[in-house]
Amino acid sequence: MCDNGLTMAEAARESGDEKLARLFAEFEGHVISPGGAAHLLGLSRKTIYTLCKRGELRAFRSDENADKYTPRWVYIPIVDIRDYAVKVGRPIADIEKWLGSSG
């Protein structure tokens, strides 16, 4: 049986990127990549990055000076995606499920 329900990654680790672990803890794993945000909002990734630069969305990034063994990452809180979608009159159906609330 296949379960296509929404799932969120858990920050379970013994070592690794402390900054990423703190981010996942702060937002209870409710973060998404710029590509995922673009898909949810029906925009391009370039537009997502522009919205981040303007302060419309918060973007959390890995350290620029991370070593070659540490992957680079960018995540946006899903709550920011929800709030922006409502602000521009394009609410996203069922997004509250992603936030673990009933809306």
C-alpha cells in the first residue's frame, strides 16, 4: 500500500550541520526549498529569490564558508509561504496540514 500523505523530515542526528539542525528545530521541520516554494506559489525560483531579497520571504542559508563535505542548502519557512500566498490573494489549499494545524 502506498501512502501519498504529506510528510516532514525529522531532525534526528548525532553529528552534522548545527545551523541546519537549529533551523529544523525552530520551525519544527516546516521548511521548504526555494524550488518547492516556487511550485506551491506557481512562481519561478528566480521570483522566489527576488521575494527573499525584498524581505517578503525569509531564506535561511548554509554557511558560505562550509567545507567541501558539508552540503549547501537554502530553506524557507512554510509559514512565510502561507502568509505571502494569502497576502497576494492566492491562498494554498491544505497548507495548514504542512504546518501541523487545522487552520
